[in-house]
Amino acid sequence: MIVHVLIGENDNGEASFCHGVYTSFEDAKKAKYTIIRDQYHIPEDEVADKDLDDEIYPSGVYYTIVQRVVI
């Protein structure tokens, strides 16, 4: 089984926290967008989902979705 893990990383590429484990990439991506919007108070009508990473880039925190195989 493949799962998708949403992690937060800092400028050094170090994973600092896990936000959740999801069965689909789409669910992980939706969670990522929700977390970013809530954490940085970014309304949906101001920044498109696809541009959220660029919007928070100066903060030094990055949200990454990685795939892992669970046996």
C-alpha cells in the first residue's frame, strides 16, 4: 500500500513535523492547502492553490508530500 505523508521542512531541508498521512495524493494536497491558508491567513480569493508555495516561500517553512510504502 502506498501512502502520502505531508511534512513540514525548514530552510535546511530538515523535516520538522508531520501533518498527516493520507491514502491519496489529492487528499494530502487538499490538506496542505488548508494548512497553509489557515497558518498564514491567506484567503482563497487572493491566491490560487497552485501559487501557495510561492506565497509562503520567504517564511522558510515548506510543506512537502512524500510517498511511502506501507507493508
